[in-house]
Amino acid sequence: MKLAEALALRAEAVRRAEQLRARVVAGARYQEGEEPAEDAAQLLAEADEVLDGLESLIRRINRTNAAAVVDGGSTLTDALARRDVLRLRHAVVTTAADAAAGRAGATRQLRSELKMIAALPVAELRSRADVLAREIREVDVLIQRTNWEVDLLD
């Protein structure tokens, strides 16, 4: 099985576990004299099975990420960390640019009102955000390609 397939299975297992959790909560109590819509104990047991499988899958994915080497010689785990930090950095830079640019409609109504001045170079921040977005795309493509090339470890 390829790593990309395992990641899809992981996402499905997480969705399934969440659905089962919601069904357990819905069926955990019922009114006296009525039958519950579903057997909460059976659903709970099923959730345990799904979560056990999920744990095993996550362990295998993590082992594979740590062992898989991507272009440039770093591991897939390193590439994932790089992408996560690039996304955070991009969010900080774009938020700073938005704040420095001011909100739409925040203009002076009267000459007596104080004028707001940008404390940061908006154009420079926007340009930096564009570079970061390109780097995110490049790392993401590298990760996706590796996910489809690497076999999942046991």
C-alpha cells in the first residue's frame, strides 16, 4: 500500500470514529418505556475497533514519514514540518499586511479625525507572502509526490 492510500484510510477512520462517537452520545440515554434507536454499547465497541485500527495506521504512517527520503535528502517528516511552518509564517505575514493596510471603509470622515499610518511596509509584506505561498506549493507538491511513490512501512 502506498503512503497516500494510508493517509486516505486514516482520514476515513477519523471520520468514522467521529460518527460513531456522535451515535454513542445520541444513544447513551433513552426515555423509560422506549427502546433506544441504537445499541450504545455495541457502537462503543465498534468505535474501539476503529480507533485501534487508526492507532496502528498512524504508527505506520509516522514510521514511514520518518524513514522516507524526499528530494534534497531530508525526510518526509522534515518536509511536513517545513510546510507547517511555512503556512504559519504565511498567515502571520498576510495578517500583518492586512492590518497595516487597514480595513475597508476605515477612512476619515472629518479633517479633525486622526489619520492612521501603516507601521509596516504593506507592499513588501504582500510580496513576501507571495514568495511564501510559492514555497508552500513547492513543498506540498514534493510531499504529495512522495506520498504516491513511497510504500507504507509495517
